[in-house]
Amino acid sequence: MGNVVTNIHSIIAFSKHDDIVTPEAKNLDERQVALIKKSWEIVFARPLDSGEKILYAYLEKFPHNQEKFAAFRNTPLIMLKGTPGFRSHASKIMGLFGAAVDALGQQNGTETILNLFNEMGKNHRRRGIPKRAFIEIRAIIVQTVSELCKLDDEGKAAWNDLLDTVYHIIFSNLDVKVGAQGAVGGRA
């Protein structure tokens, strides 16, 4: 499979917004669902700390993205760590992924995931968040979950398949032209 994080960094380095392809949604098998759920228990054992670690690492590695966060765009990153507003946003990220992981393998789970990320995609489209920002945080999510859970290649592949599905939904919303209506469908 290769080094997933390195591959994502290569995508970031050589892509422009319009060149970023929407990944195909994946059908996760039972083994992948089990691996994701088991690793998520570790990450979600301390959701605020894990979320803050992801958000902080993201803004530290990709500081240009801090401008997209109205609540803390003018605050030095080092001053944000541990603050209620920063941790609140980190909590929203964790809550969204927590709901998605909980839905995996459940009846109507695909519909739940689709609804969660359709709404998130529409919200981020309205705020002008580019695909590149999502690709950048994806690298941090995979790296952080891999480190916290000591994932092997099979675990990383499962998370990448989940993120492909999530990004399929989000990017499909980001690709909708302004003024277009409706939610994005597809396999999740």
C-alpha cells in the first residue's frame, strides 16, 4: 500500500483546487468496520484532547487555513491551545466523525453518513472552503489516528476507505455550482 501520509502529501504538493478529483465512495467490509470502530475507541477515549491534537497539528502544518476560521483567525496558534473556542471546534470535528463511526455497520448507517457529510459539505461550500483544505486535514487525521492507535497497513487502508467515502460526499457538495439545490446522493 505504501506510505499513505506521503502519498497524501504528494497529492497536496501537485494539485490545484480544480485538479483534486472526488474520490469514489467505498463499501467497507465487516473487517474494515471493526478496525475503524476499535481504533476509534482509542481516539474517542479523550475526544477533546484528540480533536484538539488534530486541529492544532492541521493549523500548525497548514497555517494558511487558520484564516478560514472566523472565531480564531487573528489569534496566534500557540494562544489557541486549550481555549474553550478552539476545543469547541475540535469537539465538533470529533462529534461528526463519532456519529459517522457509530453509523458504520448499522441499519440506515449509509443514510446517516450521507446526511451528516452532505450538511457539512454544504456548510463548507457556503464558506468557500476549498478541497485542498480537506486534503490537508485528511493527512493529519490519518497520521494522528495511525499514531494514537498504532495502525498497521490494514488499519490505515480501512480509515482511508472511510475517508474516501466521506470526501466523496463532501467534494460532491463542494462541486455544486452556486445556486444549485439538493443534497448529494451516492454510495456511502
